[in-house]
Amino acid sequence: EAEVAQSPRYKITEKSQAVAFWCDPISGHATLYWYRQILGQGPELLVQFQDESVVDDSQLPKDRFSAERLKGVDSTLKIQPAELGDSAMYLCASSFVRGETEAFFGQGTRLTVV
Amino acid sequence: GENVEQHPSTLSVQEGDSAVIKCTYSDSASNYFPWYKQELGKGPQLIIDIRSNVGEKKDQRIAVTLNKTAKHFSLHITETQPEDSAVYFCAASRGSQGNLIFGKGTKLSVKP
């Protein structure tokens, strides 16, 4: 069964360091999402790609966060510098059609900033 | 933008009982409403979804109802089992013009 792959599963980093997460969506899915989920809350959208283009990054803290999907396939989310408040689960999801078909989620990356 | 409210935040039921989780949305243009189940340490997994042209959808023990006029939709789980214990999230989307906006989740505990 096709899955969204994310790595690493867990990451511990020190405050002010840089950290990066990787996501490989399901083959053929044009839409890719990065969500942040704080413990006990629902996922919140950070950025959405349609192929290689960003279609929504209104909630992405652009002073420290960046995201790219250069060839319209896999994607990287970067935080530099990391802050204590960035500790959360970072989820990647993909769907065949934006907003109208099932979004499949990966297992997520649990980030702890110390 | 869209805002999704979900209630209750926690729900405890006895095995075999029914569980109901309710969500309201604010954007009348939303037309796609999925429900996700999230187990500890895992990503959310879709369990059922409904579109605005349908009032009810059922899949075995799980059903979802949608009231477009009142802008609310509900998840119904019948004959609950311990393996149904998880956090459930509702979400809403304006289809191809919008993103999935999630509720804050309901932690369901099914006691044997």
C-alpha cells in the first residue's frame, strides 16, 4: 500500500540550531501539505504545494521556516534557527486533488527543541 | 477564513455503546468534510468523509451526517470496541479552492 514517507521520525535539537524534515508523498499526488501539530491540538497548515509551486504559505513563519519542493515530488521543511516553541509534531500529507480527495498523512516527525 | 469547532474534547463510553462527536464550521462555501482517526505516535488516518451534496454516509459501524443549513456535521460510531480508542479529528475544506482546516480533536476512550 502506498504511503507518505517522512524522516526522521524523531529529532532533538538545541535552540538556535537548524533542523530539516523530509517528505516523500504518494506517487502521482500533485498536492503536498506540511502541518504542525502541537500536543493535544489539531493539525495546523504551514504550507501547501501544488506540484512545485507554493499555493498557500500564509501561516508559515517565514522569518525562520522555509519549504521547497523543487521537482514537484519530495519536499523539505527547514527551521533556522529553532526556538523552544517549535517543539511539535510535523506532519506531511499528500492528495491527488487539492481539497477534494483524501489527504494521506505520513507518520510525522516529532521535534523537541531543548 | 474557515473555523472548525469540535465537541466534546474527551468522550468515555462503555464497550458496545455508541459514540457521537459533533463539529461546526463557519465557511458556508466548505463542501468537503473528512474525519480522521489518530492513534498515539501516528499520523491521522481518514476513516470517512462526506461531501456537501450528501446528507449522510455510512460505512459499517461508522456514519457521518451533515446539516448544511446549520453548518454542522457529526460522526457516529456504533457498537464501540476498545480498538476505537483514539483521537478523532473533523475537518472542513472549500474543495479545490481551499485547505483542510481541522478541529481540535476528541479523545475517545472505550472501556472494556
